[in-house]
Amino acid sequence: MGALPALPVAVPLLVAAALVGLAPVIRHRLADAVAVATAATVAGLCAALLLQAAGGPVVYWFGGWTPRQGIALGVAFAIDPVGAGLATLAGVLATAALVFSWRHFEAVGTLYHSLMLVFLAGIVGFCLSGDLFNMFVFYELLSVSAYALAGYRTEDPGSLQGALNFAITNSVGAFLVLAGIALLYGRSGALNLAQLGQALASGPADRLVVVAFLLLLVGFFVKAAVVPFHFWLADAYAMAPTPVGMLFAGVVSELGLYALARVYWTVFSGPLAADAGGLRAVLLGAGVVTALVGGVMCVLQHHLTRLLAYATVSHVGLTLTGLALLGPAGLGGAVLYAVADGLIKGSLFASVGIVQYHLGSVDELALRGRGRHLPWTATLVVLGALGLAGVPPFGTFLGKALMEEAAGAAGHAWLTALFVVVAALTAAALLRAAGRVFLGLGGPPARAVDAPPGPAYPTMLAPAALLLAGALAIGLVPGLAGRVELAAARFTDRPAYAAAVLQGASGPGGADAESHPPGYPAGPAGWATLAAVLGLALGLWPLLRRRPSGPRRATARLWAPVGAALRSLHNGHIGDSVTWLVVGMAAFGTLLALVVR
Amino acid sequence: MSLLPYLIAAWLFLVGLYGIVTSRNLVHAVVCLSVVQSSTYILLLAIGYERGGTAPIFLDVPVGTRAVDPVVSALTLTDIVVGATVSALLLALAVQTYKRHGTLDTEEFRSVRD
Amino acid sequence: MSPSLRRRVFLVAAAVAGALLVWGLSGLPDYGIYRGPYGDVLNAVAVGERHATNVVAAVTFDYRGVDTMGEEYILFAAVIGVAILLRAQRDEREEAPDEDAADRRAPGTSNAVRVLGLALLGPVVLFGIYVVAHGHLSPGGGFQGGVVLATGALLVYLSGEYVTLRRVRPEALLDLAESSGAAGYVAVGLLGLAAGVTFLENVLPLGQAGTLLSSGMIPLINLAVGLEVAAGFVLLLSEFLEQTLVVRRPGEQT
């Protein structure tokens, strides 16, 4: 084992510092190469950790400060397959993003590469950590890098405003997390997750535990952009430069949910176990609302990156419903779904970036018909849309199938309908955009502007294609579903986690994976195909008829005020975002106080 | 009242948020964010305080003297650095916004029209 | 939302949230009673194990050294971020400020401020170095001392000598200093790996508690952090000062 756990964080940080210090002697091409190599190394190291963690949790105490009599003195990385898997995803996306920005991206000296590597280090540290305050430090590290990267396009006022809203809202969320940590520390005198879990398990779920959980929940929901904490996301993700957007949509939003799951299962599952039913209802409600709001807003957009941003919100909602079932099966499905979905969204952001670079705009209406000479990009976008809809054999299908199975087992079979509707909505928006831009459907072609002509550059196409291939591969690896369920079972096993971290007990070894029949279960495959068909229909419907017919005008009149109301709510005003944050905090707090008795 | 420092922390938190929500000037909003952050310092340090305890520095006093918690001091140090850096970034964003928009009035900022 | 509606919604929500917060905070132990084991254990063992009399420094740089490494890099990321955000735009040009600030609407610096500022510069820098070096003995450390050092640069600006300082163009040196500080922390951690133990584990002799050369790697880390923080804050200050004093858009009056 040796030094492996420390390296995925130490290496990118060291290289980032070197890139800045040696900037006068490093040329642009060399900086690109070094950054890509470092990101690929991080991805490889995390994959190695993933393989190692499959056999049992990997616990690494920094500074050699092992716990004494159950009291953790130092900071530990407690690595399990879920955390290592997310870290690997981050490494892969970062490598793809840095390849995308090779040559054609306006990098500011070596500062851009350095900041991206620090961002990556923050994400990796966050996923691997087993100490609550350490998680907070890495959370702030990735957030600070994100604020700066979101405002990268300083010439565009929209980008600056998005970054401001992003920074202020997420900072408030971070302070809420810190307040929650403080409360837990005051009760138990511990910062290590396993030790906190043990300290709280022996006590009742009193008001301090409830409010600490509320603060952590709200803080992490802000990062994950769950409704009503999501108003900052569209502006920030839409105006960020493409490589940054790939990382944001691919992994950063899921980190908030990962943190909530981790904190819940290691710390709160003891005292809150008795109220799991009510908690399940609250979290499910949040997931459903987020998924629907994100989906509807997605369809209303014709700015391509805002469309993808709202698709991110709605898919976060779907992942949350999987987590909300508060069981290993739902968790496994959610993890698989999040990873595959992250790869697909990264690919879609890259494809839209290609469109932006070559056609000079991301407005669907202004781009009508101008994408005809980008056939590969068109293919990737259409495949990505199908992947978002969860069509087999994409990994998203597998994750959704697991979640639907778990939902059915928990008595919430109606979740399947939600998955179908939301998948149809996001796929529809994308397919409509693809139809307009690449096929010129729905109206006369728009005027062209000055931009580099010709086919897309390979350094931009390759990352998009490879990420999509990755999402396909996840769905095709045999036995993955069983292994993910095993990993989820270990994730939700609080006593085993505590024993591994505090006493160095090795994991339960190889419990037999639940046997999943090979191939695709017919039920979920049918629903997924239905979602894709619905999406196709919904997406192409506005494109096919030139003049609105009677029934179309009537439906438009019915839905127009809803659309207008939603749009006016999402106006990007900082005060509004923070107000909704406090409203959400009050709402969730009241619900939790009522549910946990 | 033994709850007073915690109430102060909660009050500062809400007052800072009120400032952000109702501010008309971007720099004012950034400073209000610092107020929100200072509430977390007070919460942390109040939790670690021990009545009659001295600073956890044993240069002049023997080891074993009653001292306050050193861990919350370390946490607060980290928190202060984080806050300073976030404020710096936000102010840089404010400077650029002023140059692009000519105003710092938050009411003037709207989303990209879709 | 309109401003008045926003205020009303916020006040209602904040009242509920505030009530919940207070309800939760009342579950904490009384103010002045610290129950947790973490701090008590560290207060008891830190001096003996680390030979550092400042237990807070021992916690920050040794027991929880990874947190501080992350924190240092947050500052690093913020300095890079500010440099990226305030970089020169295509329609901007730089105009070296007038020596006596006659082109700015600010009043010139009075001689009293000039003399006092420059006279204090030496003691402030010396004090900063003292705080950095004695971090493991008395209150202080890399972060605190680094900020004190950075205020030296602020004193230079206040005493009206910023233009002179600018001519020296120390940006490359400051970048190098900042990166050395940041990389230095990771390098110290890697020392442990090279010696076959865990990251950031102490491999230097501990020395005698209370002397300057004690506590193993903590003075080394303090030095790295102090360097990085000082250079980082001076870079931050210079970025903002450049915006005020130097950068001009076409047609802009100073």
C-alpha cells in the first residue's frame, strides 16, 4: 500500500506550484503537456486506489498519527470504492478537459493549468477524506478554484455575474457546513467521521443532532444545486469556459450528494435510524421537485450551455431520489448513474464547446442549420442525448435500473414514472437543439458569422468521443452491477467503517455479490426506450410544423404563464438566491424537526 | 447567560445574510459575507472555551495547566484564511464587474437572456 | 422578486431559521465547559511528543498538517484566481502613474506619513520574521507572520513610494517565492514518504522544547507557509493597486 493514498493529492499540488514558479521558463505547449500528464497520473493513481479499496477499506493516517483508544488525533483518508470511483471520474474528466483546451484555449500563461490542477486536487482530496474538517478544507479548495475558473471569461459581463452569484451563494453554504461541523464537535469533541459516528450512536437524536444534520444538509445541497438552492447554477455553469464546464457538470454537482451520503451513513445513521421513514420522504420530495424543475427549465432554454446546466440540475434530482431510499441498493444505483451521467455530461459540454468554437455562438436559434459541416459532433450530441435518457447499453441505464428496482422494493414504484418523464424532458431539449443546429429543422438557416471553418479539431473531438465511450463501457462491463452493490453495502455499514478506521480492522472481505442476471432486465429497458421515444417526439414536435396549429397555440397559451413565471424566478439576482437559500433552510429545518422525534 | 456567545453567533449570521439580501452595492455585499463568516469564528471559539483556562501555549506555564481547546483555534485559523481568500476573489470580480458594467448596483445584474 | 417582497420573504424565513438555529444551539454544552476529549488529550501530550510549546501550532502543522496544506493552497488558488480575473483586457492599456500622484484626484502624501511609513518598514519586516520563526514557541506562525510581512508592502504604498517599488518589477521573484512556499510544504510532506513513513510524518530531530530549533519539521513548515503567505498577499495587493493606479481604459479619466 505504502504511500499511494497521499499521492493523488500531493502530486497535482506540487506540479501546480511548480508551473507557477517556473512560469518564465515554461512554454505554452510544455505547460499543456505537463498538465495533461499530471491529470492522467492522478486518474491512474485513483484507479489503483479503487482496485485496492475493492478488497477492503484503505485507511491512511497522515503524519503517522494513528488513533489512541478510539480517539483520532490526526487526519485520515478512509478510501472505499465509492470515493475512489468518484476521484477517478474527476481525474478522467480533468484529463479530457485539459486535452480539450490544448492549443485552442486562451490560457493565461501557466495560471490556467495550475488552477485546474489545484481544482482537481481539491476534488480528489474531498472524495478520499475520512475526516469531516478535512473534507471541509478540500471543499473550500475546490470551491475557491471553481469561483475563479467560473469567472474566467472576464470580457463577458454575464460570466462575471454568474461567478459572483456562484461565489456568494456557495460561500454561505460552506459556512453552514462549518457551523454544522462546529455543533458536532461541541457535542462529541471529534472531527473524524468514524469517531463522530460512534460518539453520536450512543446518544439520542436530540435537537443538536437534528440542527447539525440540517446545516450539513443545506450546505451540501447548495453545492449539489438541489431546489431551492439551485438558482446560482445556470449562470455559473453556462458562462464558464468549456473545459471548466466539463468538470463542473461532470463531477462537482455530484460531490454535494456524495458528501451528504457519506456524512449520513458514517455519522447520522445511528441516531437517525429510527426516523428513516420520514427522512426518506423529505429527501425524496426534494429529489422529485429538483428533477422536475430542472427538466422543465431545461426544455425552456435555447441557450445550449444553460440547457445543459439545467439538465445537470434535473439529473442531480434523480440521483438524489436514489440516495433518498436510504438503502444500499438505491445508493449503488445512484452512484453508477452519477458516474455514467457525469461522463456523458462532460462529453456534451465538450461537444457544445466545439459548436461554440467553430460557429461562434451557443444560441440554438442563431445557430439554426449552421452545424451541417460538423457531422461527428452531431453524432456525439445525439448519442449523448440518448445516454441522458438512459437508453441501454449506456451506464445510465444500468444505474437507473438499479434505482428503479430499489424503489420498487421500498414501495415507491411511482419513481419509475418520474425517471421516464425527466429523461424524456432532458433528451427532448437536447434533441430539439441538435435538430435545429445540425439538421436545420424548424425554420430558415441563420446567418453565418466569422469563425474557424471546417471539421472539428481532433483535440476537441477526441475527449468528447472518449468520455461517451466511457459511459458506454460502464454499461457493458460484466458484473459491475453486483460489485457496485457490494461497495454500496459497505458504504452503508457504519460499524464496519468505524472498526476499519479506528481499529485498523480489515474489511469483511469478499461477501458474495448478489447475483444479477446478465443482460438487461426487460422492465427497465422498456421504460428507458419509452423515455427515449417520448423525448424524440417532444423534441422534434416544435420543429416539424412551420405555423402553429390550433391545438399547439392552445397548449402554448396554457403553458406560457408557467414558463414566464419560472423564468422570472431564475433571474440570477444574488439577493434572490440567498433569500431562497434561507427559505429552503427554514423549510427543510421545519420538516426535519417534525420528522425526527 | 451561558447561551449568549452562541446567540451572538446566530445573530451575526442572520444579520450578515440580511445585508447580502438587501444590499444595493456589490462591495457592501462582500463585506456582509465577511460578517456571516465571523459568526462561524465566534461559534467555534466559544465551543472550545474552558472557564479559567489559559491559552494552550506552555512556554511560561507548566504542562498540565488548565488551557482552552487548541483544536478550535486551529480550525478558526483555517477559517480566517479561507474567508480572506474568498473576499479577495469576490472583490476582484467586483472590480471587473464595475469596469464592464459601470455600476456596482446589484439590481442591475440580470441573467443572460435565454 | 421586487426588493420589498424579497426583504419580507427573507425576514419571515430568517425568523424561522433563526429559531431553529437557537433551538439547536441550546443543545450545546454550557459556555465555558469543554467536554470533548480531543483538545484535552492534545494539551496533555503535544509538548512532550512534539517539543513544541505552542500547542495550536503543533495541531495546525503537525497533528492536522494536511488541513493546513489545503489551506495554504486555498490562498495559492485565490492569488492565481485574482491574477486571472484582473488580467489585462484587450481594450485596456497600462499607464505608469505619475510620481507625485498629480494625475489622481487623491491628495498627495504628507511628509509625516512618508517618514513614519518608511521608518516603520524595517521594524515591521523584522517583527514579521520573528513571528514566523517563533511560531512553534509562542503565539504566531507562518500565516500570522506572513500577513505582517505583507503589510510591509502596504506601508510602502501608504508612504507614496509604490511607484518606486513598481520600477523594480519583482513579480517574477514574488511568483517564485510563493510557489516555493507552496511546493515547500508538499516537499516537506514528501520527505516523510522518502524516509519510508507516512506523508507529513516528522523525520527531523525534535530538539529541546522552548528553543528555536526544536519541534522537528514545524519550523521548516512555518518558513514555507510564511514565505507563501507573504508573497501571496503582496501579489494580491499589487494586483489591486495596479487596477487603481495603472490600468486605464480608452477615454477614461483618472
